Amino acid sequence: MKRIFALLLVLMMVMALNPVKAQNAGSLEIYITGLPESGLDWFRNEAFPAFAESYGADVNLEILTGGWGDFDATVAGWITTGSGPDIVYLGSEYAATYGSLLKDLSDYFDESDLSAFLPAAVETVSWDGMVRGLPLLMSPRPIFYRTDLMAEGSEIPTTFEEALAFVEANSIVEDNAMVQMGFMDIGSGLFDAQEFIGYIWSAGGELYYEDGTSAFDSDVVAEVLQYMYDRRRVMLPTEATAGLPPFEGYPITSDRVVSGIFPLWNMPPTSDEVWDDIVIAPYPAGTAGEPIVQVFIDWLSVPQYVPDEKLELVTDFLKFITSQENAIALSEVVGYTPVREDAWDAIRENPVWDTMLDLTVTYGRSFSDIRASAELRPLIVEQVMLFLSDQQSLEDTQMFLKEDYDGILADNGYLD
């Protein structure tokens, strides 16, 4: 707790030196992060003027921007000190972090306002059974396979065991250097913390026990760690093995990567003929699990410090910006998937999007309820990489993950 108080003190000093503009009933400040400049231009030049016109009153809309690198400190400063924008853009996992510090907006949205959204999206924006905002966009994250590069006899894997066999059949190492990777993760490497969590879910596990403590000591986590280690050793027999030589363009079109997890912005345009040779599939499953597709849902939240008399304006804007028309428009501008099912007809004509949407409905698991996520991510990377690089045993890795994360959960008030 001392660490948290120290952080808050620093943040309060920063806020004192850089005060957020005072709010008033005729204005809204909206914080957006992670969108390209084209998306921000769409907000400023199209969405904001359209809302002001439809609202029928003199309302001033202002956008604040930032990056994911300073996201946690910036948002924590606003929400915990009670001063900041009226609407705050959050990633999938942040309802668990800030839920109790966000407004309960349930009374402002009826069934007709929520029914068009994926059920997983409504769950993402809810905390303690209450709606804390509205979903804006989503990014499904399946696995892509280059069928024209696959070794003879290879099939799309559905289990960890099959996935290991696939990677072994489709990886090439020569002269202690990678020539072809059977699998590449989203970070163009051999480990990603979000992928690790995804495999825990696809193996039938969860991050927490019923009492709220970490489940990193479970048999499921042991299975996932062993799978990721074995997969790494297929492509990287030793830590001294050199990686792939440099290549330009998308990994999936480099002819050196047979499968991988990539966001669509790191994939070729869906009109490219290479998609004729790409199969899209969910994550493989562990012994007691089922395949999943991780779905990252970004949403707009309303902090507790926003005065009640302003909530009608705030929620009217949320309904407007997440409408069917604007969901389609934003998707066309930034390339993310609309989170409203009634906006899908416009993109289903494209076979790539059609497949992505079907997989999302059938296998989608929202990347949500990740508690104290800002501290969990570096913990996972540190401890799991020690195991994957042969510097720490499986048992010690699970023990340190469990002990350290339980301490983080306790420090942040998640445990009684």
C-alpha cells in the first residue's frame, strides 16, 4: 500500500502542475488512446460536429490523446485523484482495475441500447453487475495459417499436442539459426503475456480461485508453461540459436512464417490474393479445455468524479458514438471490428471479415477481468521468461508467480 500511496502523491503533484481543464455542463472532454491519427481526425471532424448538431444544444467537445506507454499512470492519476476527462477510453481488462471508481450507468441504458452489442462486450464494460460505460470497438486475435507453406500432411491443430506436432513439422533450423518458424506470436518472438493468459483459458483454467487468489499454482498453468516451453525448443533448440534473418513487410507474407498471432493491422489488406492461402483458426486447447479466440474490446467509461447533472449529456454522447452508423464509420477509418452485431452486415461481404466474425461468435473470449494488470504483465514476462530460457524450474516459476501476484492483489485491495 505504501507504494500505491507514493504513486498517488507523485500523480497529485503532476496534476497540480498540469491541471486538467475545468469541466462545465456545456462541454465534454474525451480521452482516447491507441487510435491512429485518422481515427482521431474522424472524431474531431466528423463525429463531434454530427453529435453537436443532433444534440440540438451548444456543446463543446474536446479530445485528449495519449499512448499506451503512459496510459496506466495517466488514467490512474485522473481516476484516483478525482479530476480528469468526462469520458475515459479503457482497454478490455480495466473494469477489474477501476470498476468501483466508475459511475454506475445502468439506469441510463435500457435493453434496446445494449442488445446490439456482443454479450461478451457488455460483460467487459460491467463491474459488480452494473454497466460502467459502452463498448467502442474490438480486435479479435485468432491464429493465421499459411496453407501453401504447410508441410505435407500438416493439418490445422486443435490441441496443444497437435500444435506441437504442427510447429515441429513446419519449423526449419539450419546451422544453429532459424530458417522458418512454424509459429510466431504477436510480438514477433516466442512469448507473449496475453497469449499465455489465452492458453490458460483454452486449457480450461482461470486466473483466480473462488477466493480471489491467484491460480498460477494450478495444474492447468503447469500444462500451459510446459506447452510453451516445448514449442519454444522446437524452433529455438538452445538460447544461442539465431532468430530469423530480417525481412520486410508482414510476417505472414515473408515466406518464413507458417502460422502466427497478429493484429489485422500487421496483416495484408483483406483484398490481397494471399488470403486465398490463409486459414483463420482459434487457439488450440489443453487437456481439459476448448479452443478460444481472444477478443480485445476497447470501451468508453465514465469516472465517479463526473457530476450527476452531467450524466445525461455524457450518456447521450456514448449512445451516439457507439451507434450502428458510427460503428461502421469508425471501422472503415481505423480497421477495427465493430462490436455491434447489427453493424456486421456491412463487412460480412468480405470473406476474411465474415470468417473473423463467425470465429468471434463461436470461440470468442473477452480479454477482461485481469486484476492489477499493469503490475501483472511485467511479472508474467519476468518469471515465465526465466523458465522458458532454462534459468528457473517449472515449480519455482509457478511458486513465484503465485506468491508475487497474490501480494499484488492484496496490495491493491482485491483480497480480504
